[in-house]
Amino acid sequence: MDKHSVVEAFENGGWDAVRPAVLELELVDGVKGLNQLMIHLRWELKDHEGIARVADMASELAGDTEDEGVLGALKAISFNRAAFFWRGWGDSDMTISPEMEIASTGYAVRNLQLAERLGKVGVPLGRAEWLMGAFDWANGDRDSAVIRFQRAAELVGEGDDPLETTMCLAYAKAAGGEDASELLEVLDAAEGGEFYSGQVRSALSFYG
């Protein structure tokens, strides 16, 4: 069995089959399997209650482990658990209430804590900072959001995608109430850049 078997177990036997399937795997593969199930629940079934249930199950199974592989898999679950409940994407296929969004903030915090604990640098740490900025903005803490987005821009700048850096800087301006149009135009003009500019514009439509 591998991590994909958790999704198969769910499809064939429902929730009653998930835990037994996970327990047949090594802990790291079981947590990775739960992450695969979480992704399946988001994009195929649009099941926010199921997503939350999987995140809780993964935390319970991981317990107080010090295994870096398990912690890395738990970090991925924490990122997705938060990101799937951030309204700033503007997704219309799954309704997320403001209360559900706020209640998900702790997973953004946990994602960053795990990134730091695992010694992540550069792009991975930058994306964790970005997620914190996203939830700070959603929760009305614009000053903190700006700092987080600026920090994210510095960190992802160590990678090989300058458009992601520009996007983070545009987020910082937008969250701070500044005009981000110049940066958005830079993104619009770049090949594939609308993927990034669209994210910022979508968040602006929600949080202003």
C-alpha cells in the first residue's frame, strides 16, 4: 500500500475505511495519504467538513513525533487546511464563511512554526510567511499582513520565479491600502503572469 491507497480506501469504504488504511502504512506515508485525501475532498467533493476532519485525524496520529518526515507531511496538511479555507482565492465552488476562515488561522500559524522547526529557508519559508500574511489580512491586521508579505517577497526571491516575488510585493501594497496597479501591470505583461495578478485582484475584491 502507498499514500494513494488512503484515497482509494475512502472511495471504496467511506470514512470507516480511512483509519485502517492509514494504520497499515508507515506513519509518514499515512500522514501523506491523509494529505492526498484532503486534496481529493477539496477539489473533487468540495467537502469542507471532511477537510477539517482529515486535518484533525492527521494531528492525532502524528502526536508528539519528532520525525522530520512526519512533521514535513504535517506541515503540508497544515498549509492546505489553512489555504483551502482562505476566501481570498475567490473560489466559487465551495462556500467558506468568514467564521470558518478565522477558525482556520491556527493552521497557518502551525505551518509557519513547522517550517521554522524543520529549518526551512527561501521559498518554502517564504510561502509560509505569505500564508500568515493572507490570514492577517483576512483578520483585519493590515500592518502585520504587510510585514509578512514583504518578508515573503524577500524569501521567495531566493528562488527562480521572479513573478512570485512581484506578486508578494503586490500583496503587500494591496494589504497596506497602497496602489498596487504598477506591480499588477508588470505581472499582466509577463508570460503566465495573470495567474499571479489574478490572485491579488481576487483578494482585493474580498478584503479591500
